[in-house]
Amino acid sequence: MFAKILIANRGEIACRVIRTAQKLGIRTVAVFSDADSDAMHVHMADEAVYLGPSPSRESYLVGERVLEAALKTGAEAIHPGYGFLSENADFCRQCETHNIVFIGPPIPAIEAMGSKSAAKTIMEKAGVPLVPGYHGEDQSRDLLKQAADDMGYPVLLKACAGGGGKGMRQVWKESEFDEALNAAKRESLSSFGDDDMLVEKYLTQPRHVEIQVFCDQHGNAVHIFERDCSVQRRHQKVIEEAPAPGMDPALREAMGDAAIRAAQAINYEGAGTVEFLLDVDGSFYFMEMNTRLQVEHPVSEMISGQDLVEWQLRVAAGENLPLSQDQLHINGHAFEARIYAEDPDQDFLPASGQLSFLQAPTASPHVRVDTGVRQGDEVSIFYDPMIAKLIVWDEDRDKALSRLTKALSEYRISGMTTNIDFLYNLASSAPFREAQLDTGFIEKHHSVIFHDDAQDYERDLPLAALYLVLKQAQRAEEKAMASGDPSSPWHQSNAWRLNEPHVHHFELQLHDRVFPIAVAQINTGGSTRYTISIGELEVDAQGNLSGSELHADIDGYQSRATVSIHDDTFSLYTLDRALNFKMVQADLGESDQGDAGGGLVAPMNGTVVALLADKGQRVEKDTPLLVMEAMKMEHTIRAPADGEVSEFYYQAGELVDGGAELLSFNADE
């Protein structure tokens, strides 16, 4: 076994690898950029070496500097984590030249799977079923479009060298092809230095099911069962689970055997993931093979009881696989939810800033949190905005799902917008509980997940209003008890007024809408009831607040909710939804944004990638004008109306602050 390894990555995966290395008595070396000088992974490692400036292309992606760090510290091997250099064959070749072990597959395997088109040719020869599509060398626009036309829309454009949803676009009709192709090629070139594309038939109701495979240097190969990763946004996974719901033993065996054939076809070694599309009729098709550890590997660990990073280290050190296929068994069910700094209500725009408050659920045999950040850390614009991975386990899917929703309701983060409430609503929704899974799940069940119909307002608003008046009374009582005269009439919390109704008035913002609320407080016989009026809706309510637990009775319906306060926003977690709302502050004047908010301001901190129009050009509404990139995501700024582009204030390659005006646009009257 190795005495010392270097982890050529950052964040939660670097911390994850360090934990296993520490368990095995292996010393660790971390690497870091300017943005990560005080990062968690740097503090956890035994040693740390500075790589360079914050942009990954100037630090983590510079293989020569990573190798220099390994040689300088005497590391015998390099663990690449995922992303960055993990699937870079040239970097592996450099490691080999310097007699440093790359903890991953051999160079030919990485090269074989590094091109999606070449991979499909290999899989076809190995008898692994493929999705219909074009993956040839001719990359002319006309030929790619002809392939799409011949297949029939919708089609999927994918970067041949891609991964993680980068360089990927759905094309639903012929008129969208050119814009989608240009965007996919641009993103692929930026992310992978290669803009070759393949075109596949887009299955409209597929599930994304992947098989975890492991091979050693002695010809042994196993699969560690499957994961369902169907729930995605922007082709990136949101919630993963293992095993896949509805997977019968025959289908599991067939997909596992196909995955092992795929690995053996390229003489694979180490951890790998073979990804399939599973159609509604039970047929499955090879999609790609990731020649590295996956973000979602913890769910496979939870159901198998194995440490896959330990397996990686042992295989790289020349040992046999720890277990054979017949020694591996599925135990229970596991979910992983990715906690992101992003705004689901704004098309999942990434967020950045300081984690001013961070409290994760308590770890236990049922709950695990993999993270690379602590309270007070920054979520930087330079890297992926994932804050943590929340992993839960129990003996069956229903119990594991209950663990997941409870743990999400206990997650507390302040300082930036996160997707926690979105994840809670998704996980507690009826379609997800019933495992109605496919890759279009979020779009298909958008109204259910986001709770944006009229019935939701009627149910949610009274609950939010009740919480606020109870919280106000609670604060008044706490203030009274802390004062020198708790019995003073100035500390009364019963809304008493001389010759006036006892009514609270305030405004609530819910789902980007503002509602005036009136709450009449009725005190009788030592108890308090409320009449809540919201427009024409009027309900009777009572309840109590104990710590973070709300007990409510609204028109005879009793319910409980957990409360979380972050910055100026409140979240109430009921059995089947997260209710996110805030009290509207008084408007003290006109905004100084003017008309800049018409879609022409930067929605986040980031970099201008491309200008898609010329100064003085007349354009139609929704014409793409400018592309920004932040945290590995592109965002296109479009014309808000028919009109003329007057001036661009930034050029490609320039950094932009969120909220900055990007261009001047004259809309037609």
C-alpha cells in the first residue's frame, strides 16, 4: 500500500479521499488555488501545495504543477477525484513518465472512453446495445443536421469529449438546431478543449440507470449494482438512489453483465461507471462510460457496505478486488441529494457568497454528509456551486425517503440561496414517492414540485401567516422575560388595542407574488385564536410554536411543520412540501436599477463568454444577445422585445458582477 498520496482535486471529493486515506494510515497531500488557500481540504491534509490563481485552468488543470507538487512532497500516487484531470490521458502519461501511480484506469482505457463516438464503436463491437445516432468523424454542420433530420426530432447533441452535462443540448425542432449546435460546441470547447459532437435520438421517457463496475490488474471484474440518476436539471443529476426502483433480478443481471463486458472490452482497471438509458419497455442502451469515481458513489457504498475509495487505492497498489461478485449483496436503500448554492426559481442560476450560517443534519448510521465547506467559507464563482452531498440509508425505499425529507428539513444554511427547499418538495412529492421516474421528471412535474397553483396558495398562506403571528408573540414574551419588569403592559403580546379590533397587518411574499394579510387575534378564556384574511379567503386558526416546531390547526385541519430561518426568508417543512416565504419590507423609494432589469443585467457573478449580436443590430424578441458562464453553467441573455442593440458594456473573457448592466438596448415602442 502507498505511504503517501496527493489528491489532485478540491472540495468534498478531496475531503472524502482524505478520510479513507487516514483510515488506512496513508499520508495525504492537498493542492490549492488562491480561492482555496483556507479551504477545508487544505486543513485536513497532512501537507498542502499552492498551484496558482483561482481559475481552474490556471491551477487545478495545470498538470505540470500538480506533478511538481507530487514530486516535491514525495507522493507515490495521485488520486484525481472527479472532474479536473481525472479523465485526462495526457496527465496519466505524465504520471507514468515520472513513476507516479495514477489512481485510475490505464491510459488506453481513458482514451477509448474519452471520445463518446469512439466509445460507441467499441461498445457496438462488444455487443453492448446502443441508442440510434450518428457518431462519425465528419463534423460538418450540414452532415450533423442531416443526421438529426433523418432520425427525426427530438435529438440530443452531445460533446464527444464531454461529461457532467457540458456540451449537451436537446433539440426539439429543426429551427432550433443551429443555435443549439453553436452553444453545445462553444461549451464543449471551453470545458474540454474539443468541440466535436455526436447526435443521438432523444428518448422521451427514459430512465438514467448506471452500473458501478470495478476491475483489478489481475483480470477480475465485478459490478456493485445499479443507481437510478433519472432526476436531473440541465443534464446534471439532482437526486440519485440505489438500487433502482422496479429493477427485477433478470434486468439487473443483464445490465450488470453488459457493464462488465463494456469494461473488459477496454481492459479496464479501477472504479468506473457504465451509464445506460433504460426505456419504458425494459430495453436499455449504452450512453457512456465514466472512467473515474462518480459524484453519486456514496449510495453504492451505503447499500453494499463497501468503501469504494479504499477499493480504488487497493487496486492501484496491485491488490486483488476485495470481494467477488457472489460475495456482494444489496442491503437496504439509499438516496443522495446534492445541496447546491443556486436558485431553483430562477432556472437554477448558481449563487455565490459566504456561508454565514451552516448546520448540517446530525451524522448517524442512517445519515451521512459529504462536504468540503464549513461555516464562514466562501462559495466561489470559480468552481461548481455544490455545498454538500446528503446521503441517507434505511432498510427499504419508503423508510429511506422519510430519512431524506427529515434530514433536508434539518439542514440550515444562511448567506446565499440554496436548493434545499426545492429538494424537499421534490423528494416529498407524490410522483417521486411513487417512483414515476424519467429524465424529464422535473419538467413534467414542475407545478407539483414548485407548488405554484391556486390551491397551494390557499393552503400555504394561512400556515405562513399563523407562524409569523406566533413568532411575533414568542419574541415579545422572550423580550419581556429578559427585561426588568416582565409584567409591564408594554410587553403584552395579546394585540390589545383601546376601542380597536386586535388585528395584525403585513404583506407576505410567496412564489414571487405579494399578498396583503390581515390576522384578527381573539383572546378568550386564556386561549388565543386567529381569523386570517387573505383577499376573499378567510380561515380560523390556532396553534403553538415550540422551538423550531409549529403545531397548527386551520379550519379544523391539524398539522405540524419544522421551521428554518435563513437571512430574511422563512421555510416551513410540512409532510409533503417546503414552504418558502418572506415578509415584505416597506418600499422606501424607487429602485436605482431603472429599466436594467429587463433581462439585460448579469443574473450572477461570472464571465462573459460570447457576444452574439453586433452594436446597432436590430433583433427580434428572444434573440440571443450575450452568453455568460459561472460555476460551469452557461446563461444566455436574450432580447426582451423587438428592438436595437445600442452598446455592449463588456467583452468576451471579462468578469462581471451579478446585477451589473451588460448592454444597452432600445426596445421598439
